[in-house]
Amino acid sequence: MANNVQFDVGLHRGKILDHGLSKAKSGTDQVFIRFEVVAVKDGSDWHPVDHPKERTVYMAVTEKTIKFVADALDALGYTGGSFANLEAQSAPAYSLVGEQRDFWCKHEVYNGNTNEKWSVSIPRAQAEPMDKRDVRNLDSLFGSALKKKPVAAKAAKPATVASTEITDDDIPF
């Protein structure tokens, strides 16, 4: 099994080199973003990459994927208003070339080979807490799937024994 990965799974920063539209081998329209990986995130810190490498994100544009593609372009800061303006070589183009944006690397196995799969990092929306009525409804529908497990008894702490020895400090006179 071949391992074709140079970057770890996780968040990376890339400098955009090119972007535009193309056709996949299947004939599906797609957006591509070519970038150079320049930094990797480790915890809350960014570390520069010693030897930057070029990578490309491909996003198929179909009826089923258009929301994802629009969200990805929004995360990149694209405000060009149409796919025509996404072509870096055509005028009036909206260029992201030279901009640094965040990309996500994951690893996938295909035909016995482990490869990098890149995507645009899309910030997740803040989750809204559920109200008590919705929680009760969820419990009535699916609560039985969460089996209650007995809590292990905690070992009793040894009792503290008071000293019965009387010292001079204990005598009031």
C-alpha cells in the first residue's frame, strides 16, 4: 500500500495561486482553487511549512452541491457575484490570487493508496441550545437507545479517628 501524503490531517493555510472553472473527466462543471500550502495549525498556533507544496481543491458544481460550493466560495471571501467572474484570466475577474485562506487536509484510501484530499475550510455555525420541550421530545422518541449504566460505587474513605490522648494544651488551667 502506497502512502502519497506529505501533510497531516488538519487545518492548513494556503496562498491562492489560481482559481477558475473547468470540466471534470466525468464532464461535470467544477470550481478549482490552486494554492500553495504555507502554514499548518497546531493547537492555537500557526507554523510555517518548510517546503511549501502546491495543492488543488476541486468542487463539482451540481444541483446537489451548489450550497456547499457557495459556502466554500463565501469562506474564501469571494464576492464576485457570478461564476464568470471566478475565472482569474477573464475580465472583469474577481481575483483571490495572492490571498491566504484556510484549507482542510484529510487522508483517503483509494485503490490501496493513501492520498491527501483537500477542501476549503468552512467555519461552522454556532450551535443553538435546545429548549427543554425539544429535549423532552427527543427523549421520548429516542431516549430508550441511551441505556443507563449503573454508576460504579466509589470506595469509602477511611474515617478519621479523633485522638484520645490528652496533652497539656487540652487542660484549661
